[in-house]
Amino acid sequence: MSKYFIGGSAGTGKTSIVAELVSRGYNAYDADAFSRLEDKEGNPISTNSSQGPTDWSLVSWNWSKKDISKILETDEDVFLAGNSTNMSDYFSSFDKIFVLYIKDPGVHAKRIMSDKNERYGKNPGDLKKILLYRDELVDKLLSQPVSMKIDAGKAVKQVVDDILVAIRGDQ
């Protein structure tokens, strides 16, 4: 069965897309549920948003190999959405990589700031890093031969429709 990855910077709608896919009966997972912040030795660490922006040169947001492997080894079609420091270790496991992108940085920033379910990005330093890094992340994801850019500035239902149309076109 097919495995699909949905990536994009914070605020592009990955969690909402997972919820919409699940509501339509698809096996979809938010990879944040299988991730943790680790130091350079791989030891889990905690962070407090009041400490200011995260120094990503000292820590990594990594997927649990055991959990992600279990999802990817199923005999079902699966969607996995999220980002991690070690996500490139899994790119070859995916039949298609969907890269979410919001063209207008102002719209992107408003989305991040208005998300009441997410703390990350509310700190001005983190927001600035997200907006600076987003194009680099998109380029990294699009460098994969099975990747495709998706306009995430649309309503969630339309973004999911676009993803599903792309999958049907590949069959």
C-alpha cells in the first residue's frame, strides 16, 4: 500500500489536514505525536516557551524510529504529516511527498499567530525563524523526486481535495 508524507513549515495546516483526512476515513497521523525534543546525544529534553526562542543548534525535534517504522510498515495506505530534524531518514519510505506552502509571508504569520492549539511560533524569535526557514524547508522537501508543492493558503478541505486528486492522478 502507499505511504504519503505531508510536510511544510509551522502554520501551513498539517494538523488540520490530518484531521480532515481522518474525517474522510483515511489513515492519517500527526507525526508530532511520535516526536520529542532531544539533545545532540539523543536524550529527551523539555522546553518551556517562556525561555524564549529554541536554539535549534543545540537540540533536535526527532521522530521515534520505533513508532514511525510501525506506521510505515502497515499494509494500509497511510498519510503522515509533520516535520522533524530526522525526517530525511524516512523520505525513501514515501510514495509521494506533499509540500505545503503559503506564498504570502504575512498570511503565513497571521495563521501561526491565530492558531490557539499551538504554542510554537508565538514567540517573536521563533516566528521570525519560521518565516526565514520556510523557503529552505520547502526547497529541501521539493528536492525529493516524489515531491509536489501544494498551495496551503486555501481552505483545509480544498487542500485535502488537491492532495487526493494528485494521488488519483498517480494511479
